[in-house]
Amino acid sequence: MQQLNGVKNGFVSESMYILILLVILAVVFIPQWWVRYVLKKHAKPLPAMPGTGGELAQHLLDKYELSNVNLEEAEEGADHYDPQSNTVRLSPSYLNGKSLTAVAVAAHEVGHAIQFNRQEPVSFLRRKYLTKAHSLQKIGAAVLMALPLIAMIIRIPHLMAITALVGLITLLCSVFAYAAILPEEWDASFNKALPILRQGNYVPDKYIPAIQQTLRACALTYVAAALADILSIWRWIALIRMAR
């Protein structure tokens, strides 16, 4: 009887671990999948659109007197606003495409340019957190590369644990930085891009729900990337436990 209870308890524990793992995987992958799904869903060309994403971006830069902001082509999937060079960069498919995603992404990135050039408080989040996170990532990467070389010269106790801890801290900095700039992303989508597209009649009213969904995906892109890093965090934690 006791043996039967032990088997039963073991089965319950194993099922619980599997359930927890499935929940973690869902939290990590569903946001990323949803963002990609939404952007792809509304990326179908609409010949009736008055212009491409690039033409809209340039029009908005001129309209809001942002002549000092550059507009460039980026690698596919690397759409962003670069505050250091004051440049909006759009993927070829969005720069030259006539789709709801192209229009929404273009307006979102111009929204970031408006934030930065007006020096709105929300624009300081990126400079405050992402800059520090990138610096810490570079330092962390340098330390991770240097530790094995140093260990060849002098003996370092618990080298594997130290290496894993440095990697974990570096990764956590990235996760927290992406989470911290969510208000900036949300503002670019819903306080800038959406009102601009509505008031300027750039998109027919029937497409506004799709635009809202796409702008939500734009705002959550960084958060989805940060959640994906959780799996890497678990790997580093596992390394630290093994190194004990």
C-alpha cells in the first residue's frame, strides 16, 4: 500500500512539474508567437492604400517638422528608431509596402522620433535603461570571454559558478531594461501613432481595429523578446546549481 502511495505521489509530482513547465513555455512563447502572427496577418498588400510605409513616415516627419530625422532602410525585421543618429529605420517590406502593418510600424517608429525630439519624459526611459543595459551586456560579455583566459594564468576557485553568475546578471539586466521601456513603447503606439492615423484619415475606419491590434504588437515586441530570455535565465541558474 505504501509503495502504491509512493508511486501515486511521484506521478502527481511529475505531473505538477510538467504543468509548471508548460505554463512557463506558454508565457515565454505565446507573446512572441502572437506578435509575429499579428504583424504577418496584416502585412498583406492593399493596393488601395494611398502610399507606402516609407512615404507615410517621410510625410509625418515633414508634417511634424522633424527635418533633422533621417529615414533609412533596415534589415528585414529590424524596424526601429535610433535616437543616437536620430534615424527611423524600416524593413524593405514596410518601407516599400502598402499594408496595414507597414503603415502601423512606420507611424509607431515616427512616434518614437516625436518623443525624442520633443524631449518628452517618456523618451528618457530608453536612454536611462537600455543604454545601461547595453553597457552591462558588453562588460558581461568581456568578463565571460576573459575568465577562461585568466583561469589559464591563475587558479580561480569556483570558476564555473562565477561564469554562470556573470551570465545570469547580464541577462537579467536585459530583461529588466526591456520591461522598463514598455511605457515608452505604449506611448509611441497609442498616444502618437493611433491618433495620428485616425486624425489624418490615413487609414479607412474599417481598418482601425486591425491597426490597433498591430500597434499593440509593436508595443509588446520588446516585452516578448524579454520573456524569451527567461529560458536563457533558467539555463544559467541550472549551471550555477551544477557548479555548487
